[in-house]
Amino acid sequence: MKLFTYWRSSASWRVRIALELKGLEYEYIPVHLVNNGGEQKGIEHMAKNPMAQIPVLEVGDVYISQSVAIFEYLEEMFPETPLLPEDPVLRAYTRQLGEIVNSGIQPLQNLAVIQRLKGMDIDPKPWCQHFIRDGLLAFQKISEACGGTFSCGDEPTWADACLIPQLYNARRFELDFSELGYLAEIEKRCSELQPFINAHASRQPDAVQ
Ligand SMILES: N[C@@H](CCC(=O)N[C@@H](CS)C(=O)NCC(=O)O)C(=O)O
């Protein structure tokens, strides 16, 4: 498998965590989101993903984009190390938490949105802080109700795969973490696990320190 990715692309980072949690090897193909006007917008990349985004997972002659679709694919192909809890209710909550990040936070602070805001002379920072804070507070409330040492239960799931890169983005936008103590604890526990260490932005070959 090949993963088209960028070191601090949060959606790509989610997939890196999922691949690592499942113990799957993959080839890392960097796609620079800024250089040359954004390599994701090039003809070659858009043939793989017409949304002009990463991640894209190449499997044989197939290209799968959208991180959650990739989670589902990996879960179906490699069920031995699951990314979802066994209990159907916890599975639903895990998906719910994932969607809070995937559709409720990240799209509102994505690069294309930031570029558009700047183009309209709007400071993107308070905008991003607003949506990240609201989403993470909701995530935290649901996660607390789920119970357990990770986002939903006592094993890392795809909710954690979504949470960890989003917390990194929250710090980039200098969000006040004083209200997010519960999530910071989950983050700390994840940061001690090898799959999360391996998938971290700073550990990727294209990372800029
Ligand atoms: N829902 C998509 C989001 C993908 C996405 O927004 N990717 C960002 C990087 S995290 C991207 O490629 N942005 C490029 C751009 O905004 O031009 C997923 O989960 O894969």
C-alpha cells in the first residue's frame, strides 16, 4: 500500500495512526500542500482524488480517499486488530466522535478555507479557534460519557486517530487548553503508544522541525 500524505495533514495523520494500530506497512509518498501552488491540486494528484486533497491510499490499481472511508476499508480487510470497539453502542459513539472531528471541525479549519478567509481579508485564527473549541468541547463531553482511558473505552480506536491530530491543530491555532483537561489526558496516554509515536507529524520524512 502507498499513502499519499503530508507530515502535518491531520486527515493523513489519522490514517497513519490507523495503519500503525493495525501493524500494516505502507510506502510514504509526500504531497506538499503549499509548494508549487499545492501539489494536491496538480493534474497527477487530482487523477487520484478529484477533491484535490490528501490522504489517498493506493491499493493495487485503486485509489481510496476520505480518511473515514479508508478506516472502513482497513477495518474490513484487516479485522484482526480492530479500530472499533466490539459493543455496538460504543462503535456508534466511536464513529460519532470521529465525525465530530472529520465533518464538524477539520473542514472548517482546512487549508483551503484558511486561504479563502485570508483572500477576503478575514483573520483565520479566531475563526478556527471558535470551531475547534466548540467541536472539542462536544467531543470531550461525549468521550467522558463513554468512559475508559481512551476516547471511547479502554482501547485506542479511530476516535483517537481523529482526536490526536486535531489537538495538534488546536495548539497550532493557540487554543486555550484549560477547558480540555480530559482530552489532554487521553492525548498523553496515546503519546506513550508506539503506533501514535510512529504516526506523529514530527516523525515523518517530510517533516520540517
Ligand atoms: N474529509 C477528508 C478531508 C481531507 C482534507 O481536508 N485534507 C487536507 C489536509 S488535512 C487537504 O488535503 N487540504 C488541501 C487543501 O485544502 O488545499 C478526509 O477525511 O480525508
